[in-house]
Amino acid sequence: MADQKNNFSQRTILAVILALATGFIVHQLLTYDTLSRCVISDVAVRSDHDVLLYYRTNNGIKDAEYEDWKQSFPAPVSSYWSTARIQLSNAITPDVAIETLIPAKLEINNIVFRSYVAKDIVLNYKELIPLLKARSPATTIIASENWLVLENTTGPIQVEFKAPVRFNNFFIQYVMPFLLAAGMFFLVRRIDLLKIPAIGDMFHRKVGDHRFRVELDGLRGLAALLVLLNHTLTPLPASGRTGVWIFFILSGYLLTQPFVTAPERAVNWHYLSRYFRRRLARIVPMYYVTIVLMFGITGHYQSLVNHFVFLYTESHLWTIPQEMLFYLLLPFMMLVFYVVGKLSHYAVLVLLGVVAAKLIYQPHLIPFTMFATGIPFPPYIGWFLAGVFVCYLRPERLHEWLRTRGIARFSLSTLTFFVFVTILALSFPRLTFQYIEIPMGMIKFLSNEAHFAYMCVALFPLMLATPRSIVCRILSLRMFRAVGIVGYSFYLIHGMTRDMYKGMIDYYFGVVPVNLAFAIPVALFTWLVAVFTYSLIERPFLARSTPAKKE
């Protein structure tokens, strides 16, 4: 009884601490990201002669040598009272500045900042006086009758706000953090942590359990982390690409497994209907939650509709329509391979290998394109087909043959490690080529996108044939598996969590940390959010899509 009471009190204390931390962090992130986004600014202004008014926003990266200013389209200002409207595209504005390119005299009556999620901020000339400061020594700020006079007779006017522009929304600032904090309290207070699906799955899937290849969970986690590193470290053009290629190949491999173990499923309409239900339940719910948070709350309704029907995507979401396309095509491909496989299994392997290699090398052979952020992308079917090829290759059978052949097993494990290390090294080319001297011919060969993709494909059969190799042991670590199990949620939300963390740190400290000082906290925060989205959204929908009785 005493032990139960002690356990009860410890759990309650933990629940209170986590609830308070959740409420505070969510409040800060929403305040300094969602409520820091301006859509447009209306300036009631006139001038002694025609000038162009510029409005600039700082992107938050501030240091002594580098200050990036994003300049909007200039607004015309004349001698008559007019409203100069500046489009801000829902940008975060930690600092704002008003400028003219020539000497001028501006008379400002008021400035209105507009947001999608809060009431307008209207600042009259009296309220503007303590908020503005001159960026150029010759610029003067004087209150005169019903307007604020900005004047510079020797150079351009340059003034900025002393404090960031922040909007107020009681629901976003207080109600949402309170609800999430209350949810955290009751979750920790009443539920065993091992019963949280994301945590339980990680501990229940044991290394060596043939039902789950835990190293594949770890590989998915590594891929998600590579994508996050690409979006948080200084530009690393290869690391994000590596993660995406691994995602695509892994999807092809895992989705093909049921059809390889039981080829007749390709003509089993009951199984195919179940397949489509599970694919929709796997992708759509969390994807729709993400796009509502990214575009619905911020008022980008056209983008929301485009993403909703998978017509157009932005940022890292470009991979989701690629996945959906492969999900739709896979049953038809399995039907073809089922017919061809009855004649010869080797014919399927040759057909898959040739087509996958060709489409990886020339993805534009597919006669249509998919759009992301206005840029046409070819369907990357070749990478998915490479995963299908690996599955039909059945490399796990080689493991049984290697058990009694120590030299061959050691050689293959060594090759697996070499390929794995090479992929990681090429994922960070600037760092690798800075410290390691590699012949230019080899650099050009390995930097080719198709050659790099072939190396990623080769890693899969090598890993599956050597489950006890050092690579598989590394990927079986809980650090990678923890991310891999919630990898889909982790991938979807990492952009939002990155921006929220960036806005909060910039507000408190005036700088945004770079490299690992930025990437590690973002990764931890993203994983915590992904644990709950996986447990509360992904897993329940998957459970509903799976019938109680087995086929």
C-alpha cells in the first residue's frame, strides 16, 4: 500500500511538472510565432513630394557581419493623404523598418498591422512616438498636431520599431496552452508510459524479433533526422536528399512484402480494399492535421485546398503526393508481377531492376510532372521501384547461408559498413571534402544523384542479409528507433516546430542559434510532439482501418 501511495505521489508530481512545462512552452511558441505573423500593413501617410515607401522585415538572423533584410514592393506616397499598403505575406516580423530611398518628409497619421489570427493592431501618431527610433542619424521624429513627422533633408528616411510587432488572441495565447497542459497532466497522471503507443512500440519491438526488423525502424529514424538536419544546419543539400531517398526505398520495400509472401493477394479484392484503407489511414489524417496547422490557421486557404487534394505542395510536403502516387500504382504493378512471376521469378527481378535503374537515372522519362512551391518535380517512381526490387530479391534468405560461412559473413558485413559510412559522408559533402582528400573523378562520380541513389539502394539488401552487422546494431539503438517509429509525424511537423523554436529564441535572446545548438533542441522538441501525434492521430486511425479478424 505504501509503495502504491508513493508511486501515486511521484506520478502526480511528474504530471504537474510536465503540464506546467507544456503550457509554458506552447504559450511561448504560439505567442512568438503564430501571433508574430503580419499579413499586410496599411500606413496612412502623406509627403511633401512623391516618394516610394519601403517596408522591410528582418528574418531573425542577426550578427555583426550578416543582416538579411527582405524588401517588399514599394508603395507610392504623394502629397495627398493616402494609404500605403504593404504586403507582408504572413511573415514573422521580429523587427520592422520604414524607409525611403531619397531625402523626404513623411507625415504619418496611423499604421495598421493585420493578421489572419487576431484583431488588427492600430497605432495612431501618439502611440507611434515611443515605439519608433531613427536608424540614420539625420532622421528626425517629431509629433505635430494630428500626425507624426519623419524628416531627413540629407539622406533617406530610416526608422524602425524598438520592439517586435505582436498580436493578441486570448484563445491562442491562453486557452490552447491550458488545454494541452491539462491533457498532458491527465495523460501522465492516469496512463502508464508504456501504454503510450509510440513508447510501447519502441520497447515491445525487440532486437532479433523476426516479426519486426527493428533496424529498419532505426533507418527510418536516421532518414528523418537527416531531413531535419538539412533544414536546421547551414545549407546541406545532400543530407535531406539522402533522407528522402531512404524513405522512398523503404516504402517500396515494406509495402511489397505482403505481395511477395503471398502473391495471390494481387488478385484478392478483399485484401486490396484493406490495403487502400490502411494506406489512406496511414497518410491522410496526420497530413490533413499538418496542412490545417500550416495553412488553415494562418489564412492561406487556397494553399490549404491545393494541399488537401494533393495538387500542389510547399516545402518538405512535396514528398506526400509522391507517396500517394506510388500507393495507387502499387496494386497494378503487383498484378503485372504476379502474372509474370508465374512464368519466371527471375523475369520479375530483371524487369524491376532495369526499370528502376532507368527511372532513377532519368526520372523525367515519366510523361507528367508534379508541382511543389511552383517548381515541377518528376514522379520519383524509380526509387520506390528500387524498394520493390529489393523485396523481390529476398536478401534475408542469404543470412541463413552466411551463418556457417564466417569469412563471407565478415566480408559482407564490412561491405555494409563501408556503404553506410560512404552514404553518411556524402550526406555532408562540405564537411567530408574539407577533411578528406578524394580524387576529383571519384567526387564527380559519387556526387551524381543517380549514383548516390544506387548506393542507397545497395544498403538495403546488404543490411537485410547481415542483421547482426555493426550497421544494424547501430540502427537498432533506441535513439534511432524512437524517431523511426514516429518518423512520419516527425517528418511532417519538423518545419513548424523549427519555426516556433526559432521565433521564441530570437525574441528572448535576439539571435538564432546555428548548427547543432539549433538542431538538437529542435529535434528533441519535434520528437516530443511527434510522440503525441503518433499516439493520438496516426495509431488510432491505423487501428480502425485494420479488421479484427485476420484475412
